Amino acid sequence: MTMTAPTGKKRNAVATLATAPVRRKQPRQHKRPDPADLLAWYDRHRRVLPWRALPGAASDPYAVWLSEIMLQQTTVVAVAPYYAKFLARWPTVAALAAAPLDDILKMWAGLGYYARARNLHACARAVVERHGGRFPATPDALQTLPGIGGYTSAAIAAIAFDRPAVPVDGNVERVVTRLFALDEELPGAKPAIKALAAEIAPPQRHGDFAQALMDLGATVCTPRKPACVLCPWQAPCVARRQGTQDLFPRKAPKRAGKPRRGAAFVVLRGDELLVRTRPAKGLLGGMTEVPTTEWSATFDTDDALGFAPLKAAWRQRGERVTHVFTHFPLELVVYVARVPARTGPPDGMRFIPVREIAGEAFPNVMRKVLRVAGLHSE
Ligand code: SF4
């Protein structure tokens, strides 16, 4: 059997088939989140915050930086009174740079994560010494300053200088992973989240977009029961459509640190309290504390009095202090003793008037110790 050439009509049909686009079943196309929708929502619902410029007004880089450092690991409600106190006492970065570190630590006491307070001071000095008292405007230049990492540099660049940068914090991670139903687990998912956040950013209004994302995460796309009916991005949100909002962001299981134990010694000499200053570097660096033993997983509290700072009639308090640091939980046994007026402080320690406790740079764990010991503190 011989093959015959196709007729002209048939040839044309073959050619047409060969060049026609291949029709495949396409995945359902979802509408991309439009930044204009979020910005329009922000213009109506933006939060009023003490450090936030009014609509149309220029942001103060000092105010933006101060608030962003304070807000790391802390809530807006907790930060607001500290922000007001700092700004009233040190209204410019130059004033903060000229302040003694000890005054800053005292003002910071209670806000936690004390390395931030030391970096705050170092950063203020660097801005004055290296930049003539003006914050640089780009994320790269900002990251050369103490205490300013990737997130904070993007926040300052966007909010204070309207530079194209999207700061990605926990709120933004939640919004973005839900919008795209991103399956990858945190923390490994961070680069993907950043890339998606940059993809949906607008070509202008960078500061407003950054703050709008933060506000959406804080007020609408909340960790539990997000108010999707109020969300300007409900149409393109994949998790909302699937009803899987609660599953995002996905997180790798945390490895909790081993619990540590120790003892704290509250020594009273009349109306005075024995204290010392922690080493400048490390956990709670530069903060004030009552003497304690080491804090370790293997510490035996039965041996605690062998580490007391001086000989005295020690009385153990019934209540123990528990405190959770980022990397480990701590339990402290509290001992209290009164010593005669002639007792001098051991090396490296000092007595302070009890009435000055509130103004001392005691971290929260020490304030708990003082409360258990029956001393007043904030
Ligand atoms: Fe979050 Fe709901 Fe908005 Fe999706 S629709 S971004 S889950 S608030």
C-alpha cells in the first residue's frame, strides 16, 4: 500500500493543527492581591499610634526608629507609655546619645529584652557620630547601625523615608501565608514570604503599604478568628476560600530549652537592699539584680545557701519565682535575710534605698523576686 499525498484541503488542515496552540486544562486563575485595595482600606481604617505621622504629614525618623526598636517582641499597648516617657525625656536622637546608659536602662526597665536598650544607646551615638544626627535612608545603610537588623531597617526605610522596602514581621507573615496558602514551614519559609510580600507591593506609597500590612495583621487578619468579612483582600485570599486560615502560617515545632533553676538572695539592711549590676554583655546585660546563684539545669536548690552572698539567718519564701526567657524557663527559690546596720556590701555589690527600687533597672524576673520577698516594685 502506498501513501498518497494529502489533497490541498487536507494539507491545510494538517498545518492548522500543527501550529494551533496546545490547549491544556489550566489551573483556576486566582485574582492577585491588589495593593490599591489594601491602601484604600488603610486610608479609612489606619490605626492612630503615638509614633505614626498623621495622613499627609512627614514621618520623624527618630520616632519611627524608637518605636520600632521598642516594638520588637513587645505589644503596642506595652510600648506606648515607654515611648511617651522616652520622647519626653530625650526628644531628639542627639539628646538620647548624650544620656548616660544607666539612665536609659532604668527608663527601659520592665520592657524586657534589655540588649535592645543598650543597642538603642549605641545606635543613637553612631547616628550622631557617623551621620551628623540624621538617620540614613536606605535599608543597607541602616543595617550598619547597632541593633538594626533586616526587619527594622526595612520598616524605617519604608515608613520614615518612603523607600521601596517591605518589613516582614509576624503579622505580615500571617497575612502573606494565608493569602497564598503557603505550605512551607517557618522559619524556613521566610525568604519565600519576603519574595511574595515584595511581589504584591505597590510602586509608590511604600510607607503606607508597610503600615497597612501591619495594621491588617494586627486588627483583621488576627491569629485566631480573622475577620475575613472586613478584609480588603478577601477575594484573592486562598486560605479564606479554602477555609484553612487557622492552618497558616505553618510552623516547625519549637525545641524548648531545658528548664534552669537557681536561688535569689534578698538582703535587707534597715531600709536598704543589697544589689549588684550584671555584666554588660549577655543575658540581661547591665541590669540590676539581687545576688543569685548560677542558673542551670543541674542546680540543686538544696545547696542554695552555700552560695549566699553573706552569713545571715536566711528564711526561704514559700512561693517560687518562675520566668520564661526566650531560650529557657527559669525557677528561682527566694531567700530573705535582715543584716545589722554595720554590715558592709560584699565585693562588687552595693546597698540601695528600698524606696528607689521602682527607679532601678531591675528586669522583670527580679521584680518578681522582689514581690515574692514582700518588697514593693512596679
Ligand atoms: Fe487574612 Fe481573612 Fe484577609 Fe485572608 S481574607 S488575608 S485570612 S483576614
